[in-house]
Amino acid sequence: MTKGFIPEAIMQGLLALTPEVFVLCLAFFIIIADLILPVKSKRNILDIAAVGLTGALLLTIGALFQQGMYIFNNALVVDSFARFFKIIILVSAVFMLLMSRDYKALENNKIGEYTALVVLVTLGMMLMAGASDLLMLFLSIEFVSIVFFVLVGFVKKDSKSREAAVKYFLIGAFSSAVFVYGASFLVGVTGASSFPSIQQYLIAHGISNLFIVGLLLMLVGFGFKIALVPFHMWAPDAYEGAPAPVTAFLSVASKSAGVAVLIRTFLAILPDNSNVNLILALLAAITMTVGNLVALTQNNAKRLLAYSGIAHVGFIMMGFVAYGLFGVQSVLIYTLAYLFTNMGAFAFVIAIYNKTGSDDIRDYGGLSLVSPALAFVFFVFLISLAGVPPTAGFLGKLLVLGAAIDSGYTWLAVIGVLNSVVSLYFYARIAYFMYFAKEKKITEAIKPSLSLNIIIYSSLFMVLYICLLPEQFLNLAKKTVQLLTGSFHGY
Amino acid sequence: MDFSFISDSIVTYGVFLLFAVVAVASAFLVVSVRSVMHSALFLAVFLLSVAAFFFIFDADFLGIVQILLYVGGVIVLILFAVMLTARVSSSLLQQTNEQKYSALIVCALLFIMLSYSILISGLQGFENTLLPGGTAKSVGWLLMTVYVLPFEVASIVLLAALIGAMAIVGKKDE
Amino acid sequence: MNLSYGLERLWLWLVGLLEKLISWLGLPYIFAYTLEKIIFAVALLVFISVSVLYLIWLERKVSAHMQSRLGPMHVGGWRGWAQTIADMVKLLFKEDIIPAKADKWVHRIAPLVVFIPSLMGFLVIPFEKNLIAQDLNAGILLIFAFSSIAVLAIIMGGWASNNKYTLLGGIRSAAQMISYEIPLVLSVVSVIMLVGSFKLNDMVAAQSGAGKVWFVFTQPLAFLLYLIAATAEVNRTPFDIPEAESELVSGYNTEYSGLKYGFFMLSEFTNMLIVSLVAATVFLGGWSAPSWLSRVPGIVILLVKTYFIVFVLMWIRWTFPRLRVDRLMDFGWKILIPLAFINIFVTALVMAVWRKPTKILRIIKERLLVIL
């Protein structure tokens, strides 16, 4: 029955998971490197990890359009949809490691653990993007949450960091309890835990009330991961307290992984979305409105980006509510745009923090005078966040709004447009401080380090490229969605 | 006297009901008792009655694992933490805030919604198949075949948690 | 194996009689079943109480003789055999004091919580092939599971007394028992792998009969690890940190008196009895004996082996000094647990090679050829 030590099916699964296995080996390598390297050269571990993750990224990109399949008895699915999100996760992980290199608050002697955790959490999110079994789903979500609890509170000296970790932990633990409770209903109703089996059950028996209740309880878990209002309470505090690279990572990678599982779960399980769509649409509307309105009064850059991130989740949900081919496609483009825009913005926050030691946007005064070019690049990221052409954020918003109108959610689209207008105000407020503030707090030119520069300029390139030459990316998204394995719609 | 109505199933049902009452009561006490220590102890009672459910339904391996891990491991760790935090163990903390009534309403609504949808859904049990070689063997077999990936990932999660714990508490020499 | 001359025959005869009686009365089988279990449980309880009483007496005698003393000599006549009975009677009549600021209910319940789980372990021990209360599939795990509840009781007792010495004793015992439970379970895992079952009866069967040897010879390291971890698990010197009298008065049970103190003491010896019974069953062949001893009842053979282990434990107690707390932890985590894992790994490797030697060799050859 078996040939050699490893059964055929497992070997096949492992081959399909080459990037994940690679990342896992990298994590072990880092743990060992941490033991060997002297404290002085510990920062090099970050480079090793970044290079390794770039390798995993290339492996994933190379396999992007390979035929999707279920592996390990339906525990995981590897298809281009999962790979797309894995790419987003890996890119943000590489950026995050580069950012950490110059982040002052990180102590040298803790770099080993820090890097190992980052690499492991990347693995967790990659598994999350492909999870197609409730057990695997829960396990990967917990994996990611547990590591992020630690990463958020990593700077122990900072009481804000500790406070953030505790808040994040308490709310996270509670929401995973609710998630498991909901998942238990799904298993109880269908008697199966893998998505294909659940799907088969639903085709045969139809959807019961209890099933929907279970799914909505699971939505609490997803909502926590992507900071959906009203499960967003942790986000501002966690974002503000966490070390800035972790904040950037949390806001991009963790959110994308959450979006991936959310879409996957609903698409793979539900035959149609009529039962839950109104709730999802309402959540989307509330999320963007709350995120944008609260962001208006924020002065801390990380906090402001947290609320703006919440608002962006609202927009992503809007694309998801549209559901069809076009809807998911718009979500992909939006997430891609959000990745580069947000990473660029955070790179600036870190560069300025390293110089001034402050995250307050009122301390950004005078930036345009001392380093005008950088100020302009920052400005580009800000307008991309706001969704103004010619930036990636604009394209994302356009597609999402289009998808919403396309599937009859005009009211949601109107709310979305209004929100964009509101959001312009607080993004412009940062620009105002940079350009017109009377108090010139920043008096010396900001010189981001090489790694930060790599992030800033590659992000800038991508932000402009996605908007100016969108066809490639639209095709990519289209093809990705077409290859989405196991969804009811079969696209 | 006719005792023929007493069969295995009736006895099982009676024992199940008994433990169900104990489980619900102790779960309620976990959240309502004022001392943290007592909460933890009632949690132990709750977990033990869950283990009893496993025994009642012929999953003796799961029941034993439940006791070994949750009562012998988790609860002991919780008690350990309670004992080390002097303030919590010595004084009675206030457990509610001014939002308790609104929370009560939300909980009641949630409870009604859940019980309504559970009651109308007509959940049916699954076939009780006695596993060859007992639950322990079957669980082991499943873990190494069908659920091999979640099983291995769980070990990576534990590794990550271990590193995380070290990062939080560890003091490394410069 | 034919029925031995032991208690087993009596018991099976009794059970048969009971079942006939019940069916004659027209009652369902469940009555007979319940009655059987109750009778067995009562018999077990009597056995445990008597042996524990004598264990305490034995401990005093052994310790005395090791220190060239005599120990209890007067009560009852021969060698002071009634000493512990007298002590127990004294404990029964002592005033029961609960400290004023104690957590009264937890204080009261703790002795019961410590005693009941240590009794539960006896349910799955086969005294002879059919002389077993309930032959559960997960037998040996049940013993470990219930012994882990005892920690709870020690913490409860230590905390509820509201005394810093008892609290410290409780904390120490929690840390120690959690740490040593892991090597304890792991050491038995290799035997479980060899037997392929958690049932204690299967373990005995795997050690008895032609061509089979006791696991103490095939798994010496596991036996050693088990013995060490078990000593720690029952809180005996050199691992008696939780009740180190020179540091902590008397540890977690300082504030207990009368019958409740008696319960703690009894449970300690019950636990010692059960770890010895498990060691005798898992590593020394249990109730089985070589063929030339086949006329001796199995229960006698089991008890002889058990009391040998008990004696070893007492011997250790009165010869070794106590470990320091941090050394104790280091020893558990850094020596015992890795050794247990190595033992499991080597056992698995040997089993794999033993089962399919040619296949493994062929695969290794193929792999080597591929590499070359």
C-alpha cells in the first residue's frame, strides 16, 4: 500500500505545499541561527529571513496559475486564489522584516525570537489562506492570533505595548471561543468538517436556520481578524501599542488572510448568499462609516492608520457583498492596492519615528521643507489611501464600487462614495501638517535607511503601476478567480 | 414488581441528565461566583462533568484525555496563576460594571435565538458506530492519516507558542 | 491460561451465582451488573484501607531499622502491629480545627478531592485476569488522569488554609507534579507502543507466557524513569519539596487536623500503593508468574512484586537527601523528559526495524543509490 516511508497522498500534498514547507524549514533555520550567532550580528537574522521569504514568494508566484486541488483529505486547498493571498502575505512579511531592521525599540538580543515568530506567523497565515476544513481553519486562525498576541506585546518596556497585547489577547480569545461555538453548529448540522463535504450536505439537504446561526457566529471570529465593526475594538489600541513593523504586518497580512478565509468559507460553503448578504452589507456600511468618522479626530499616525484600515475593510466587504466573479476580483485588486499603499505609509511612519521618536501627526510639520521629495511620496501614498487617481487605491475603490452597483447594492455604493469624501479630510490633514503647519518640528532632512527606501520606492512603483497599467492586474485577478477551486459557482 | 423498564439506555439517560445538570450549574457558578479561586474550581467541576459525558457515550479515551489535559493541566495552571497573583486571590474583585443589565439583555436575546434555532432545526444524532480497537486506536489512526496535517500544524502552533512564551518572560543575558 | 487457584475462581463463581439469582427474580441484567460492581468496590476499599494502614506501619518500621532504631514496638503485641490503627483512632477523635480566615468549603472538600481520585486508579488494575473492576480500553491512562487530579486537591488545601507555608507548599507541589507527570506518562508510552494497547491486562499478557520477558528487562530506562517520576509524583523524598518539613512546617497540610489530616496521609500512601501496583503490572509482569509458580494465586504474586517496589521507594526515601527546588525542576525538564523522548524514539526505531527488517534495508539501499 505504501511505497517508501511516505504514503503517496501525503507526498503529493507536501509537494503542493512546497512554499509552506520551505517557510517552516526557514523558521527552524532561524531558531538554530539565533543560538549560534553572537548578539552583535543578530540583526542579520532579519536579512536571512527576508531572503528566505523572498524565495518562498518566488516559489508561490511561479506556481500561481497551477491547477488547484484539495490536499490532505480536504484539509487544505491550493489554488490560485490561495496563492494570490499567500503572495500578499509573503510580500508584507518581507517588507515587515525590512522595516524591523531599523526599528529602534527592538532589542538586539530578542531579534531571534522575533524573527522566528514572524516567519512562523507567516506560515500560519499561508495555511489560513488555503484552509478548507473547519478544523484546519480554526487551527490556523489560532496559530496566527497566538503569535500576534506575542508580537504586539513584544516591546515589554513599553507599557502601551503590554496593554495592547492584553487587550488584543482578551478580545481575541473571546472571539475565537465564539468562532468555535459557531463552527460546532456547522459540524453538528452537517456532520462534516471539510468544506466540500459541507457543501455536499447542503446540496442534498438545504440550509437550516441553525446553520446560518453557526455561520454568523463564525463571522464574529472572522470579524475580529479583519477588524470589522463591531469587532474592531482591539484594533486602535493594538495598532498604537504594537511595534510599528508589527502594526504594518497586522494591518496588511493578518487582514488579507482574514479576508481570504472569509471569502473562501462563504463561497465554498454557501450555495447562494441570499441568507446572509443583507447582514454582510450592513456590516460593510457600518464598518466604513465608523472607521472613517473616528479617524477624523485621531492625531496618532498609527491610530489613524488603524481606523483607516477599519474603513478599508468596509470597502473590501463591499466588494465581497457583491459576491460574483466581479466582486471577488475587485476584492483581490483592492487588497493588492491596500498592501502596497499601507506598507508605504507605514514605512514613512517608521522613518519619521526613528528620527523624531514621535507618532503624532502634528509633529510632522516642516517635512516638506527639509525633504520635499519624500514628503511628496508620502503624499502619494496618502491619496492612494483616500482613493484619488492616479493611484492603486483609486482603482481598487472604483472596482469595488462598480461591483456593488453591478449586483444591485447601489445604496451601499453611495455610502462608500460618501465615506471616501470623508476620508479625504483626515488624509489631507496629514498632508496639511507636512506642508503648511506653522510649527516646524522636523528640522533635519529625513534619511530613511536602505531597507526602508526599498519598501518606499517599490511600493510607490507598484501603487502607480497598478493604476496606470491595470490590465495585467485585472487579468491576473480574473484568472485567479476563475481558478478558485471548490466554490459553488464554479466560475 | 416489574423492573423490565430499567435498561441500559434508561440508566445511561439518567446519568447523562445528572451530569448535564451538574455541568450547567457549575458553568453558571464559574461566572457568577465572586472569588477567582472558586471560579477556577467550579471550572474544574464543569470539565470533569464534560469528561463524564465522554464516558457515558463510550468515548473513554476522550474522557480520560479530557481529565488529564484540562483538569490535570489547564486548571492546575490556572490555579497556579491565581495563587501567584496575591491581589486576586485575597480580595473579592468586582466582576461587573454598569453595563451589566444591557449585557444581560443581549445575552438573553442570544440565548433565545440560539435555543429557538436549535429546537426547530431538529438536529439528529449521528450513527453510533463502535470503533474497532476502542477509541484510542481509532483516534490515533485518524490523527496519522485523515487529520495528519492539522495534527502536525498543531505541533508547529505549540512550537510558536513556546517561542512566544520565552520571548515574553525570558531574560537573556547581553 | 487456565483459571489459577486464586481469588479469581471465587469471584467468577460469585458473579455467576449473582446473575442466576437476579434472573430468577425476574430482574434485568443491569441489577446484577450493578451489584457486582458494588461488591467489588467494597472489597477493593477494604483491601486499600488495610494495606494503607500497614504501609504506614511498614514505613515506620523500615525507616526505624534503616536508622538502627526499633520503631513502634508495643501497641498490639508483635512488633507494634496495631500502632497505625491506634493512630487512626486517635485522629478520629481529635478536634477538627479550621483556621478562622480559611476558605471553609474549599478547606473541607480538599481532603475528599485528594482521596477519591487516588481510589479511582484501582478500578483498572487487574489483580488477576478477571479480578478487575472495569477493564477499560484506556486503562493506564485513567490512572494517570486521576492521579493528576490530586494536584488540584493539594493546591486547594494549601490555598484554603490561608497560611503562607501551606500556600508555598501548594505552589511547589503544583509545579512539581505538572513537571513530573510528563516523564511519568512518557516513560510508559514506550511500553504502550510495544504492547499496542492501554489495557493493563494486555500488558500483563505481553509479559507472560513462553519466550516473553518482563518489560523491566526490555525497557530498563523506561522503568528507571517511571520509578523516579513516580517518586516525585507521590511527593516522597528526594522529591518531597511540597512538604519539606524543615522549610515549610509540614507543607500544604500544615493547617489540617483530625480526620482531614488523616485523609491526606492516607491518600499519600494510597498513591504510593497505586504507583507500585502500576510498576509491578507494567514492568514486572503483574499477576503472571513463571510456570513453576503457577500454583500460587496471581494476586499474591502481584502483591509480592508491589511490596518490593514499595520497599524500594521507602529505601530511597530514607537514604537520599532532598533536592533543591530549582534542581528538582531542572532534573525533571532537562534530564528526565529528554531521556523519555529518546527512549520512545529508540523503541520506535527498533520496532520498525524488527518488524520489517528486509524492507527497511531495501529502502535504505534504494535511497543511498539515489543519492550516490
